[in-house]
Amino acid sequence: MGIATINPATGETLKTFEPLTADEIEAALRSAHQAFEQYCHTSMAQRSQWLQATAKILEQRKEDFGKLITLEMGKTLKSAIAEVEKCAAVCRYYAEYGADFLADVPAKTDGSQSFVRYQPLGVILAVMPWNFPFWQVFRFAAPALMAGNVGLLKHASNVPQGALAIAEIIQQAGFPTGVFQTLLVGSEQVAALIADERVMAATLTGSEPAGVSLAVAAGKQLKKTVLELGGSDPFIVLKSADLEAAITTAATARMICNGQSCIAAKRFIVVEAIAQEFEKRLVEKFEALVVGNPMLPDTDLGPLATPGILKTLEQQVEECIRCGARVLTGGQRLSDRERGNFYPPTIVTDLPPSSPISQEEFFGPVALLFQVADLDAAIKLANATPFGLGASAWTNDNRERDRLIEEIAAGSVFINGMVKSDPRLPFGGIKRSGYGRELGVQGIHEFVNVKTVWVR
Ligand code: NAP
């Protein structure tokens, strides 16, 4: 696949782009490196002002950018606009708190003075996915630029116009030339970029295989990486839960980004006592969703981003059936919309937890429903996955709540709410979901030199 905007709702190729030449890549690296030499000396107050200006542009043009997101990757326009608003929020968050997070931290030692100082590393390469094409980039860029680093973005090949728009926004906000650049290149260029001595570290948000190849390339160069990879988040519902709230949230949590979110709830683990009721009402919720043109205000579910994702999802559901699972609703691509990548809201149940397919991430509107006897079985099944990104659990019993918080193996646990990212809280995973954290105070400390200073 080349670098192109292909409307996922119609299959129409709208715009194609030539990847950068070797000379153009070299010029971008030179510009980034030179920019860092000056930029690392700018004041926190100045960087904060530029981030505030970035937020303003995002807010003022959220409709335009929202439309571009929907056009390129198919999420509903309302969710795309909300994504742009969230990007403004993350810029404002680091503009406001970044200087505090990066202030010297004194320590009492045998020296007359000792402290920790946070300093920028230099040029950071960000390899980003299409599913939240603005948010994923800004949650990297806002803290990285606030800390005095400069960014090079290699975005997913199906969102080139969004990628270019982001670099333009940052430039328009006043950040100096070269501080943030988009490189329109294919993934085969990533290893060479990491190997370049001017690139100091890299981050990737995307699939497990992409994460592995970036980590291998960076490992060879001993360069720091942060990886935000896939997930198969459990959504546990226990007997004491508020069932109505749990079911409504279950449908929302599975469908975010047309089902293509790393932290979408993917495995619904429900105790037997309420399983029948939960199943019946979840089917009703899924069947009430409006599937169609993502630009229209009443649409709940747009197309999947690419034909490849649609095909993978179809094959996964077929594999579930082969393993003995039943489809409660959906389960087949929508034949009346042949030209777009549409797949209906789908619920699969009775999938044997021992089947290899139950270990995979389902990146689309497919819920896997499991029944368990009790809390012990729920926790065991929730943890029986190679991933460890987020988890949502529903209970009104304090003892159950404490055990879930303690025993769920994931980067986050949300009790009586859906998993979401929030600039004020760290975000990231364990196991095959990656390592490192974005957002919060932890996020801004990933790409800095934690310098120890000791003075006699
Ligand atoms: P993907 O194929 O891994 O693509 C993500 C980015 O990596 C794109 O820019 C892609 O470039 C690049 N890439 C692909 N293969 C690469 C390689 N071998 N070396 C270097 N770069 C490579 O991911 P996707 O399938 O589009 O996105 C969905 C995945 O991302 C899911 O697994 C999802 O859970 C995960 N995700 C995780 C988070 C999180 O925060 N944990 C957030 C969002 C998504 P091209 O487009 O040019 O191939």
C-alpha cells in the first residue's frame, strides 16, 4: 500500500503522495538536528505559549480537522471533532503543568547541594497509527516539545493529509522551523531513521509486530523506546454491579473508533447469575446502533479504516465459529455496502477460552462474551491474555473492587467506568501491550535525561 487518502466509506482513492526521497529525508534530519541546538535553550514559558497557541488553532479549526480525520480513517465526525478537542486539552495540560513536572528535584545527600535536573534528549522519532490520527500524535508531541525535544513524525500511510496538517498546525502556532516535521515515508524507512546518529530515541503506537521491529532496530543502536501496542481489554461485570450502566457502557466501550481502539473493551466477562440478562440487553444495544456514513450526525458506527482490517476481522469471526462459538448478532460483512469497509456490530459467545483465537486482538466492532462462575474465575480469565493494556470492572462490593485493583494484570484498571486516556493520568501497558508511559507526569519524563547533580 502506498501513501494515500482512500475514503473507507466508499473505497475511493482521493489523493496519493510520493514518499520522500533520500535527499529530502536527509534535509529533514539536518533541519531537526539544527533546530534542537537552539530550541533546547528556549524557556519553559515560551514553549508553554506555543503550546497554548497550538491548542487555540486546534479549537478554532476542529470542524475542518474533524472532517479530515473522518475522510481518511472513517470514524464518526462527532468523535473526530471530540478527538481534536482532546488534542487541545493535552496541549493546554502540558503548557500549564510542564514546567512544574520538569523543575529541579532537590535531594538530601552528603554533598552541599544535590538535585535531579530533567533535560531534553534531542530528536525523537514518533511512529504513529491511524486510529486516533491526531490524538496519538499530540499526546506524544505536547510533552516532548514542552521538555525541549524536537519531533519527527512517521505517520500511518493511510492518513497523510492529517499528518501534514499536524506539522502545519505546530508551525503556525509559532514553534521554530524544524521543531516538528512530518516525514511521508513507508515503514521500511523506520530502521534507517533510528540508526541515524541525530535521532536519539523513538516511540511507536501500533501493532505488536511493528513494535517488535522498532524495538529491534532501536536495540541495535541502544536507543530508548516507548511502545504503546495492542490490547484485548477485559470488561468484567459482577453480580453487585449497576447492570444498566454496565451494559450501556459496554456498548460504547466496544464501539469507540468503530471498534478500532487499543483500549476498546474486547472481552466481556460476566458472572453466571446475570449473564443471560446481560447478553439479551447487549444484543439489543448492538442491534440499535446505526451503521453508515460517518459524516452524518446520527451514525454510530462508520466503516473500518482499510479493506485489510475488514478481512482480518471477518476471518477472526469465522475462526471463532470453527472453534465452536455462536454468533448472537452480526457476524457477516454488510453486503449492501460493498464499496465501503463496513462490518456490523457483532457478538460472539461460547468461544472456548483455550482456543488460540481467543488470545488475539479483535480490531473492529466484535464483542467476545464469556460466562464465569465467580470473581476468581473472572480475574483468571481477564489475565489469560498476552496483552495487558487496560481493564474495566463493574461491582458495588468494596472487597471485590480491592481484589480487582490488586490482581488485574494491566496498565490501568477502571472500576465502574470505561477505560479512557486522560492527560492527567499515565497511559500505557504491560506484557505484549508495550512499555513506557504517555501522559501525566510520567509521560513527560520518558524522553529526558534524568541528570544527577552533586556539588560539594
Ligand atoms: P501498525 O500496522 O503497526 O501501524 C502503526 C504504525 O507503525 C504506522 O505508522 C505504520 O506505518 C508503522 N509500521 C508498521 N509496520 C512497521 C514496521 N515493521 N516497522 C516500523 N514501523 C511500522 O498498526 P495498525 O494495525 O495500523 O494499528 C492498530 C494497532 O495499534 C492495534 O494493535 C492497536 O491496538 C494498536 N494501538 C495501540 C495504542 C496504544 O496506545 N497502546 C493506540 C492505538 C493503537 P505504515 O502505515 O506505513 O505501515
